[in-house]
Amino acid sequence: MNGIPPSPAGQHSASASAPTQPAPACALSVVIPVHNEAANIRSLLEEICAALRGLVSFEILAVDDCSTDDTPAILRACAATMPELRPLRHRRNAGQSMAVVTGAHAARGTVLVTLDGDGQNDPADIPALWAALQAAPDGGAGLLLAGHRVKRQDSRIKKISSKIANAVRSRLLGDATPDTGCGLKMLRRDLFLRLPAFDHMHRFLPALVLRAGGSVRSVPVHHRHRRGGASHYGTWGRLKAGLVDLVGVMWLKRRWRDSGGSEPLV
């Protein structure tokens, strides 16, 4: 497994299978789903460390979703010099959402922040999200902070298709979120683990959090050009998958019940 501890991957309900965890070892867990990002991952990890060291106790969980390039070797090399880095690797390719779920289950922090592995999300935005969550009532319990890429650095057709998709999704799901596709999001780990886990769930986190009784706040964040490598998603493939998922989430909103967690009787 290229020297990186393997993690089982598959579709499962986080709320049903969340293990009992010891006391948090850090305040913030940075979760990065990674697939064939050899050109971007090292610089991204360095930027995260530069943004967070001295600000908050943190760890970085880079979950490799069966990359076929040099990503595993780079993660292994970075782990030797970055004590905060805990690289994991799926035994089978399972997709971006399942990589996020794997990271959330392995996380030891009270709060999760996710961002894409291609370097288009700016780690310099994380401190502002952290400050906003800490300033929220009850330390942000029940709150999802969703990044909003106000000035997207993507192709014209990608921007247009994303704008249409966001409008349709917001109208049908009522999540009132202008940019659910942004990978930069922050929420408490216990809230995330109450949500149902399924492929592409990362695009529907606002609707799922609202359905669980939480709240969502969109926060303007930076967006950058991809520095290297190629996008793993085509416009039409993304649109087709998004329509199927949208129908599924509409059904899930009607059928899924959230217990709000549990507490010991004695």
C-alpha cells in the first residue's frame, strides 16, 4: 500500500457506524481527499502548516483514494518532516466523498475543515473560518461554514454550469447556499458523523446539515487556478451525476430521521 496505512472504503452511514473516540488530541482536523495530485499536494500541505501553526492545535488527514501517480510517495515523504500529517490510503477507489468520510472517522479533532487536494482552495482562508466558528453560539455546535468562491478561477462553461446547478439545487432542496461545490467547509466532527454517508454527499452538506436541525452560513473565500495535473471531473459527467444525486437527496430529506446523537443514562 505504498507505505501509507490503508483505510477501508465503502458506502456506509456515518451515524450508524461512528466509533467511540477518546478525548480529542487536537482542536482542528484538516481533511483532504486526494487522487492523483502529485503536482499539487506538497505545496498545499506546506501552505496549511504555514496558515495554522501557532494558531491552533491541528492535524492533517490526507486520504489517498488509490492514486496511480507519485501522490503516495510524496505523502510518505512529507509525513517524515510534517508531524501534523497523517496520510491514509483507501484499499479501493471510492470517490471524493468517501475519502472525506474516511478522514472524518479517523480524525482526532473536535472540528473538521475540508478542502480539495488540487490546491484551488486557499488554506489562508482557514483561520477566518476557525475564528467565525469559535465566535458562534455554543462554539458552532450545529453550524456549517460553507466556502463561497466569489471569484472562481475556472472555465466559462464550468462557471455557467455550476451557477445553473446551484440555482436548481437550492430551489429544490431549499438549502439557500450559493456554492455547495466549494470544497472548503468547516463544522464540528460530531455533527458530520450524524449525517448519512453516500457518494457525492460532500456537494449536499448544507441540505443535510439543515435536515439534521443545524444551520448554514456561507463565507466568501478565495479560489485559485489549478497549478498542475488535470481535473478529474467533466462538465457533463458532473451534471449527470448531480441530477441523480439531487433526486436521491430529495427522497432522503423526506425519509431520514436524525436522533440528535445520544447520551448515557447512567
